[in-house]
Amino acid sequence: MYDVIVVGARCAGAPLAMLLARAGHRVALVDRTSFPSDTMSTHFLWQRGAARLHAWGLLGRLRERGCEPIREITFDVGPVQMTGIGPAVSGVADTYCPRRTVLDTLLAEAAMEAGAELIEGFAVRDVLWSAGQVAGVRGHRQGGAESAMQARVVVGADGLHSTIARRVGARTYQQVQPLTAVYYSYWSGLGNLGAAFHARPGRLILVWPTNDDLTCIYVAWPQQEFHYVRRDPEGSFQSALGLVPGLRDAVASGHREQRFTGTRNLPNLYRTSAGPGWALAGDAGHHKDPSTGMGMSDAFLAAEQLAHAIHNGLAGHQPLDDALACYQNRRDALTANSFKLTLTTARLAPLSARLEAFYRTAADQPELARQVFGVLAGSIPAAEVYPDHTEITPRPAGQSRARPAPCRASRA
């Protein structure tokens, strides 16, 4: 009998298991795959994500595994470019772009070191119920017989297509349909290219250095163009690179090391993420377009918030159901600005004259530029920087929202 079973051992589930194990709870961390292994990702860790790694004692390990800090980013919207980086968060000034083969393995190892039991190659098929509460999971290893594990809390950190979310009937209560389709790959020999965000009408090109002296390059198109792009990813990619002066030639000087990875399955949503004996973390509970690269930093945030809630419930500081409901409300509040910013970015709209004028001003004022980078990183609300922040973070149209459940204060 476990205190908590966490299903999914990547950048939401592994730190959650680590934090709960450090708090003294008996935790099983279950994943259908084994580590190291890869998964589709934008890789980007803004300062707020890197600050959590630092607080957990893991940022130095990431550097030791060949992930160099990024201390300067180019923000290029066509007629205006600026270079800089946002303010430090909790003393961490750098950003990072780790390969998921590296980061996820590091996090899983840290969970095991904390005392969590890592169970690899175990596919969860269903949840167990007892008296209206989730009480465990059922699944099997490849080729093995089905078995069950019991726990006081089951957490689905198993991604957008979460088995746990499906089995508990988690409802989507806020949703905006997919806006972009993307392809990316890795190149060697491009050490001269730094991290960059190139926005053009109908295109977004992201460039960032990652592990093993590789450079990851990502292109986004409007969702409706995916069926054209998939016919010729190479040609579509090269055409997009040609929109940035000198970039196509620079990339041609390197060598693509892997096939293109692409998808159009990029919904923007919040799901009910807490219920009797269960919770959702990471993409299982909240997913958004990767255009702003906030997924991993938000997964860390959710892990920390959920670990606090579960510990409060299991330790008797607060009724468990109340603690989990408060987790969902707090997660939603903390990610609201980045959700709106991401939706605006993912629409790939032409730059307005008003925004162009603002960016020209920022390009000439280093402190204002630093604040703009802080907005892009999700660490500063747009309302504190942009003269008309509704252009950057409007209220999403066509969404439905559930009324938040009240949070009751925990007992100290």
C-alpha cells in the first residue's frame, strides 16, 4: 500500500514523486517506458523553471550533463529585433534547453534518490475504486500478467492523452481549439547560432542550443496548413527559414542529425484536476500550444503545488479533497497569464502598428527590453509592461469555465 502512486515519470510526475518522497511519503512512480527515452517537447526552461531545479538541488546536475546556460535571447518580430534576457527568478538568471533524454532521466533519478520506487515499463490500464474514491491502479508490464497497486492518492502525470484523466472522467472546462502545427529537428555544426524567437505572419521559427552541441530548430504554421506541410516537411521548413535573413544559409552549413518530428495535435485546455483520491499534473491537467515554450516550467510549478497539497492532506493539516481542490484553483491562477500569452502567440498574427511602435521603444531601452523578456518568460504579467496588454493577453474567446471550488485554509 502506497501513500501516492504517480503515473507518468517525466517533468511533472518525477519531481512530484521526489518532493513527496522527501516529505516522508511512500511513493510509487510508474511509467510505461524506461529511461533514458525521448518525448516530443520544446525543451525550453525559462528562469522560473530553472529556479525550481535550483531550489531542488538539481540545476548543477543539469549543467554537468552538458546543458549550457543561455544568457541571451534574440526576440525578432520582423521590423524590430531586440536581444537580452528577463530578470532573474529567485536568483537564477539563465535559461536552459535540455534534451528530454537528459532532463527526464535526471528527474527520475532524483525521485529514486529521495526514496520513491520507480517502476518502469508498466502500462496503467485503469484505476481501482473503493467507496467512491480512487484507491489504486491496474496494469501490466509488456507481456506480463495484469496486476494492481493500491494507494491513498493516484496522480495522473501521464500527458495530454492521460489514461488517468480518461478513467476518472476528468472534464475539460476551458478549451481553445488547436492553433498551430509544428515540425522540429536537431542540427550539428551550428554553434554560431544563439537562442532566438523569430515571429513572422503565419510562421514562428524558434532556435535554441541544446545538449551534445546540437541546435534544435522548430517551425510553427497555422493549424490548417498542416496537410500541406506534411507532404514536404523539408521544403516547408526551408521556406520558413528563408523568412529570416541569413538563417537558411546558416542552417545549410550544419548537418541535420535526426528526422523531423511534427504534430498538429496541440489543444489548449484545462481539465478538472482533482477529485476523490485522484489528481492530474502537467499536460494531463493543463496543456497549451508550445509556441511560448512554457510547458516544462509549468509542469514544475504544478508538481510543487500538488506536492504541497497532497502532503497537507496526508499529514492531516487539511481535508485531502479540500487540499486537492485548492491545488487546481491555484494552478489555474498561476498559469492564467501564460495561457493567454500563448494563445496570442500561437495565432501567428501580423504585428500591429501599436505593438511595433512599443517594441521599437523597448529595443532602445534596455530595462524595458528586459521586462519584455520577463513577460515572454511568464515571470512578469503583461499588464505590468505593455501599454495595452489586451493585445498580448486578451481573454480567450469561445471558452467555458467552471466556477472554482472554494479553498479552505489548512491547519498549521
